[in-house]
Amino acid sequence: MQQLEEVSVFAYRFESLGGFVHYAENSEETVSVVNSLIRRHDKGKACCGPVRISNGGGSNPSALRLPEADVSPRILCDVAFQDASDDLQRLKEIDIGVTKADYAVAQTGCLVEVSFSDTNHLLSSASRVHIVVLEATKILRNLQDLAPILRRLFSSSGEPKPRITLISGPSRTSDIEMKMVMGVHGPLEVHVVIVGSKSSTQIGVERVFQKSMSH
């Protein structure tokens, strides 16, 4: 029940910030939903970074602990991630970027990207349309739950250190007259596909949100 509330609160927050939320119970549905979104936005080229999700999924918690598999080879792409990594100029051709979020925070409705690759970071920040895969079990309740995770990442002796990006819907900015403009400094649209959850989590989302935030 707790995970259901976190998914619902995150979805409510994320959509209130202008993002779009989709649901998939397992890896098969994830590929189907992502490819459907790419077809819907087929005005430009697509590129997909590594998207590792469990082979299980759905409502069975034990299934979520199965070994992960990279489903990115099954995503409809025009530019291979490796090609973009070898030649960053290829990223200028990318209109749709697909990435995997490492975490999300229900309290703020933001996605958390831990990136060791310029290519992966640019896919999420420079594409017109950003599609993000997020496992439901990676949704944290609040920023306090994220803090110890970030401390562990930065205290690691490994190099390079990660780049942490918090993504809260599409890019938005205001001009000197305070007119809101979308997509100037980043994606015009951000879609998140929550894996291991059903769309029924949307039922009564405002009630769950109010209950969760009052605690």
C-alpha cells in the first residue's frame, strides 16, 4: 500500500508540473508503451540510452527482484546510443531521447538522473521530447530519503563522479514580460513510463496525495 501511495503522489505532482505519466506492468508493456510514444512523435530521430529493468514486473513484489535486462535494443531508434556516444555531434539530430531514471521523489514530483555519461545527460536535456522509464520501486517518499543515496554516490572512490539531475516536467522559462515559454532550454514534452504499476493508481490520486502530504 505504501508503494501505491508513492506512485500516486508522484504521478499527481509530475502531471501538475506539465509532465505526462504512463503505466506498464512489466518489461514487455514498457517496450510497447515507449515505442507507441515514439511513433506518436515521429517528426524526428530517436535515440535510446541503456534501459535496464527487471524481467518480472507487475503486482508481484518478488518478480521485481529478478535480474535486470537491457530492453533498449527493442526500442525504435534511428540513431544508436553508441554512435551518439562516439560522435556527440550526432546528438544534434536527436528529437526524441529515451532514458532510464534512477530514482524519483514523490514529494516534489521530480525524476532523479544519475549520469556518468555526457551522452545520456544530453539525451534527457537536449531532446524536444524526453521519454523516461522509471521503476515503481525506485520512487522515494521525500528528499530526505534521497539524501543518503546521494551521499553514498559522491563518497565512492570511483571516478568520474556522477552528475545528478532533478527533472520536474518540461522545460519552462519566462521572458522579461513574464510570459511563460515552454521548451526553450530543454524538452518541450516529458513522458514518464512507470514500470510495475497499473493505471488504476490514478484512482483517487488527489485523496491519496492529500493524505500522504498531511503526515
